[in-house]
Amino acid sequence: MNNQSLVTEFILRGFSEEPQLQSLFLILFLCLYTVALCGNSLIVAAITFNSGLHTPMYFFLVNLAVLDVICASTVVPKLLEILVAEKRNISYGGCMAQMFFLSWSVAAEVLLFTAMAYDRYVAICQPLHYGSMMNPRVCAVLAGAVWGMSVLGAGVNACLMLQLSFCGPNVVDHFFCEIPPLLLLSCSSTYVNDIMAIVADIFFAVLNFLLTMVSYGFIISTILKIRTAEGKRRAFSTCSSHLIVVTMYYSTIVYTYLSPGSGYSPGMGKVMAVLYATVSPALNPLIYTLRNKDVKGALKKVLISLGLHIRTESLPTSC
């Protein structure tokens, strides 16, 4: 507790002090958060209540939707509070909790991308063995590994952060508590934290990105061997959405976490954080649903059911 006694809260600098920009940011992030919550919740409902979508690919898609909600809900509510009430302070415990949940969701997503790439590899390159290689038990083990390893990684980083002393400036040049800008405020050595942040980024981001690319290398090679153009189109359509999401996500988090400490740029860090913490959770449901007929059909059924339920409740009851 001695390491924490001098700083009891942090001040989040946010984006800009200009009133016009504050209003613009408020509308932008409120819209992104609404889309992220509604879109991912609808995907979970559509897949859960449609037995035809109870397959490994959609099982992992549900996990991704849940992680997107966790990621956005960790960051955006506090950001909206800054923009509306201009309440920029956050307690020490709240800051550490925000950092932990964000690190957890980010690590879990990159691990989940690898699991989803493996699922697509088996489906396209080993179709005859798909039922045995991706049975419910295997899917459960993969999902458990994703959640367990991400919690462990986030927990290690959080414990190391709790060991640091914060005895001077407490203004975080960001709109939420993230590892790189917090390391800049520590008045004790961050050498171990810097090393562990790089190790974690290499394991969670670089290694998983390489595994994903290897999987897609085999997938593309197999697709090119398909003789008919229609067969190639159908095969590629099952994995193109995932490839778009992976490319967009990795390009942001690798920059953020691979250069902690003195090499970190607050301005660019904010831009990257906006992309992976708010834009990506909002776009993922749109990318997967707009390019997937099965999900669109299931979503229509859910929306029709909700509409009928609302209409039924609004009808007057007879005596």
C-alpha cells in the first residue's frame, strides 16, 4: 500500500478542450457504443436461438461478440462521462481495473482470432475430418484456453503495474487507463514492465498473427486448387470477413503495445485506441452480418420476434 499512498486518483486528459469538438466526439462515440452494444447483442441472440447456427464457426463468433461488448464497455462509458460531465478523475483502483479488463479483452480477441483461423483451416483444408477435429469438446477446450490465457496475461501485467510507485504527475495523456501512458507516470523503474509488455505483445499479437497468417496461407492455397469459380467464391466468402477483421485489429494493437515507455506517442496511441476499442467492436457485427446470409436470416427472425412481442404487449387487454 505504500506504493499507492501518494497517488489516489488519476486525471484523464481526454481528446480536446474545444466545446465544438467535445460535442462532436460525444455524438461519435455514443453512436459507436450504441452500434457495438446492439449489434453484438443481436448476434449473440440470433446465434443462440437459431439451432442451425450451432456450429464451431458461430460458437467462436458469439465469443467474439461478448469480448467486443466487454472491450467497448470498459472504455466508452468513462469517455462519455468525460465528454458530458467533464469529470476527468478516476480512482487508482478504477484505473487499474480498467487497464486489467481492457488488456484481458484485447488478449482474448487475438487468441480467439487464431482459434477462428484454425476452424476455417480445418473446414476448408480438412473438410472430411471437420466433424471430429472440431467437435464440441475441442471447441470448448479452445474457448477455455482463450479466456484462461488472456486472464493470466492481463493479471500478470496488472500485478506488475500494482508494484510501481506513482508519486508525481497523475495526468494520464489518454482517454482511459492503458499500460503505455501509465508507465510514463511512474517514479520507479519500469524496466520489468517494459520487458513483460513486449513479451506479452510478441506472444499475444505477433505469434498469433503469424499463426493466423499460416492458416490462411494453407486456406488460400487450397482455394486456388478448386476448379470452379463458384467453388472458389463460396470457399473464400467463409473466411474473407474474418481476414478483414484480423487485419484491422492487429494493425492497431501491435503499435500500441510493442513500443511502451519512452517510445510511446500519446497522440498516435489515442488514434490506435479509438480504432481497436470503439470502432472495431462496432464494425465487427456489420462485417460479419453483411457478408453472411445465414446470420442475416437469423437476425431477421430475431427482429421479427421482437417486433411481434412489442406489438403484443402494446395491445389493450380485454376484461
